[in-house]
Amino acid sequence: MGTAAAKTLTFAGEQWEVKNGIAAPGPNNWSEDNAWVDELGQLHLKISYLNGTWYSAEVYQLTNKGFGNYEWHVSGQLDQFDENVILGLFHYQGPDGQNEIDIEMAKWGDASAPLGNFTVYPASSTLPLVTQTFNVNPTGLDTIQRYSWRSNAVCFQMFNDNGSDEPALSDNIASWQFAPKNYRKAIPQITMPLHINLWLRQGLAPTNGQEVEVVIKRFSFTPSQDVPTDTASWCQ
């Protein structure tokens, strides 16, 4: 990871290491103080400013996860993100450019760009990444973000969170299914660590000078065997 873990958190019944120090992506200054779990069991991530320095937050797992359904319940003013702020929900094994699956709320420095990004980095270095961008216009602070990862497809969705276990179709913000014919090369086939981060593009300060906080209210993972037809009910 480029730096030693400062502490470990328990969130959603699982253990997460907290990044601390100067490291990629960015690079950013990562602070152990910017990731914590509250009395309700919710994970908080914060971008903060202290004594002339901006600090970001990341938690990640040391154990790998594979094919299955991943879901995050997120609370934050995502549609007001500064163009340099990035929220990432993702698997990453690398090397860079390979073996990564991302949901990212990021404008990548362009204030007029769509905020939402669903991205799959290939298993093979001979192929490019594939991404789907989309506008994010939530009805409130709470959203559900998820993907179903199989050997032959990755299905992404983002919803307004209406408080029910299964969101209604009317709450859909964006969805995308990536199911290439050459899936063994185009989709990661190995288990990978899971990450959640809130950080600054190239380590640059927010152009609006504002700190940012996001709460991951819930996270769930349902594993699946490597059966291409064994997809989540919402992976259509």
C-alpha cells in the first residue's frame, strides 16, 4: 500500500485497515483520524484541512474477495462534490491498469463532467479499461451503489435509497452491464482486496476550499461461485 496501516476498524462485521501517510492515489496525505465508525456502526470518511495540509481517508481489506454481489448504502452530498473530490468503492489488485472494478463519484478536474463512473479494468494488459459515465442527480443524501461481479459480466447500479431493502425501479439513477465476449481477458478473474476511499485528484485542494464527509451506512457482500448464469436478480 506504500504505507503502514495505522489502525484497524470493524465495519459491517468485517475488518478494515486504515491508510495513513503519503501514498497513491494522488498522491494524497492519508490520515488515520479521517476514517472512523460511529455508535450506529456507520463508517465515516472525511477530507479535512489542518495546519495548511489537506488530508484524505481510505480503508481497505487485507483478505481478498471474489465473484459476488457488493452493495454500499452511502450518505453524502454527492451532487455537490468539488471537481477535485473522489469517492471510490472498488476492488483493486493491479498492476495499475489491470484487475480493478470501480464505482467512483468523480469529475476528474472538470466541473462540467458527469459525476458518476462505472469502470472495469481488464485482466489482460493487452486490453484497455472500459468505463460508463453518468449524471448523478439524487433526490436526497442517501444512495445505494452496487455491482454484481461474475467471470463473464459486471453489472452496476446506483439508486436513490428509499429505505427499503430492495429499491424500486423508479429510484434508479444509473445502471450498466459490461458483458464482453472476451470476458476472460476483459474482466478480472482473480480475487482482490476491497477498498473504500475519499480523496483528492492529484492531491489537489478542493477548488471551493470546503472539507467533505461521506458516511457509508451499510455494506454487504454475498459471494457467488464462478457460474456465469448465476447472476444477481438485478443483473439484467
